[in-house]
Amino acid sequence: MKIKRIAFLVFPQMTFLDLVGAYDALRRIAMMGIDPEVTHRIIGTEAEVVDETGLTVKPDSVYEDLAPFDLLYVPGGIGTRKLMHDARLIAYLKTWPADKALASVCTGALLIGRAGYLEGRRATTHHRAYELLRPYCREVVTDQRIVDEGRVVTAGGVSSSLDLGLYLVERHWGAPAREQIAAQMEYRGYPVLPG
Amino acid sequence: MKIKRIAFLVFPQMTFLDLVGAYDALRRIAMMGIDPEVTHRIIGTEAEVVDETGLTVKPDSVYEDLAPFDLLYVPGGIGTRKLMHDARLIAYLKTWPADKALASVCTGALLIGRAGYLEGRRATTHHRAYELLRPYCREVVTDQRIVDEGRVVTAGGVSSSLDLGLYLVERHWGAPAREQIAAQMEYRGYPVLPG
């Protein structure tokens, strides 16, 4: 399935770089003319979302119906510790069809894990959250920055978001698109650095 | 001078990753207890700022007096092409004292260049903006990700913001602080990658 509509989730006490590292790469698909039809929406759990240290974002919508979207992107942050037990958010995430592309970075994995999308799958998260993630997946991967389990891709902590964004670009729009976008971003960490 | 108060400038059609790459590192100085007294403010040219592709931020203030701050951070983005000719913004930037720390990433260099801070200095910017920057500095540096000219530090395009943030952390709070923060961010591109 061609990805045309991307939903970025935002919520209180998120880590902003978890979002923006991948947002920067993915928004360039349309901006740089690689596929001008690709659009995105910033969807919040609230009308205004304040990150861990005060940066305030106004999402395009609140709990918008996810049906029209082709890729759902879930960032992390300390707010996940509370939201992983938030019935409304978890029910909302469960509306995401199992056959559509889903990506998390950092502790966003806790949210999609609680919603059941990592059952039977390998996954990764921020290195300080490995134990928290363990109950929700088949195996916590601790030595890869990106874990691709088909429809569900998880990435490690914070700055892994840049790698995840470029990985999704390459997977869905091809290596030349990824190279073009990484050059525009002046990003040199991809393909993923070892260690 | 010890840096205690950081001002992050935001403006229409900025590149969000230009801001957030360094914001993530610098906000951790306080968040991780390295110096709990360090604070920051997001200062806008407008009450709501929309980036190049629709992400909307509500700054803490609009054209707030810069006098109490110790470090001014200026991101880039396509909006700089218009704002570099905006009399109000350039006059505002000129209120920044020459002896205080000033940093730009990407085409943020065009703004601080127009305000006169790069006169007689070497500087860098996004690789597509070298020619635009040339009239405002002594030399455009094309082979360094970060150019440190004492009080004024400029960085290259977009993802250079992560390197700049960690560079400023190391310079003002020391290498152990930078290592601790880079580990928390799971960032492996610093010290700056060659090429």
C-alpha cells in the first residue's frame, strides 16, 4: 500500500525530538516533490500539548479519526508512563488497523505495546525503558537502533528518530529519496552508525 | 560568564529540527540536574508560529526583552529569506549584546549576519545558502559542521542542530555533561562526524 497520509501523534510530556527527527524527513517527501500527494497531520490528545520542558504545540486536531491515514507515528517521552495506562488513548491506538504501517520511537513503544501491536514481535525503545517494554513484546532488542517487524517498526531513544524517519523514507519511497532527503538535512548518521 | 538563561527564537516558516536538535540537549542541563538553575524561554516573532509544513508552536512570549538572557539561539528555515529583510526582527536581534553568547544553525546565520554579528568572522550555514551568507561574514566555511568564533557559533544545515546543542553543552558545562546528555539522547554523531 502506498503511503499518502501520515498521522503524527503528540501528547503531554512528550520528547519533542522524538517527533521532529522523523517529521523532518517525512514532511520532505511532499516538500521536495518526491511525492507531492503525501500529506501529514499532527494529532493531539489535547488541544495544546506541552512537552517535558515547556515547549507548546497546537496540533491540527484532537483524537482525529485515524481511518484515512496510512502511517501512524508515535513518539515517546516521560508522559508515556502515565498515558500507557490511559484508557482513552489506548482504545484510540487500537483503532489502528493491524495491516497498516505503525512506527514508534523511544518510549512510544510503551504506548503501541500496551495497545497490543508488539505481541509476538521484537521491538526496541529508549535504553532506560527496556524493562518497562518487556511485558508487551516477544523480545526487547538492545543492540539495534531500528527494529523492523514488517508493519511495525520501532526505534531506540530520542535521536534515533532521525534514523527512523530516513529508514521509513527509504522503505516506502526508495533509497534515492532517502539520499536526497538526508543530503538536504545534512545528516551523516545514516545508514545507522554502529555502537 | 555562566549561562543561566537561554532564549530560543522561533518564527514563521522556520525549520523545526533546527530548533529542536539543540533544544533537546540544552534543556537537559536543568532536566538532568547538571545545573538545575538553567532555564529557557521560547520567544516568538508572533503569538503562534507555523513552521514550513504546518507544525504550530505557541512561544512563551513575543519579542520579549532579551536583556535577562545569556545565550540566544537562532534556528533557520525558508522564513529567513523574508525575515532577513524584516526591520523589526533585525532591530530586535541587534539588542543582543556583542559580549554574550550567540548561536545559529542552518540559515539562522542569515538573520544574525544581517544583524551584523558575523562581520569580520568566519561562519557557516546550510549548504544551499552559502552564497546568501557571503556578504555578511568574512569567510563562509564549507567544510566544518560547526564554526566557533568565540562568542558567536554557527552550524550547518538542519541536523547540525544536534551537534551544535552538544557542542554548546560541552563548551559551557564541560565534556562529562556533554557525554551524559548525548548518552541520554542516544546520539552517536558527536564528536562531529567527518565528511
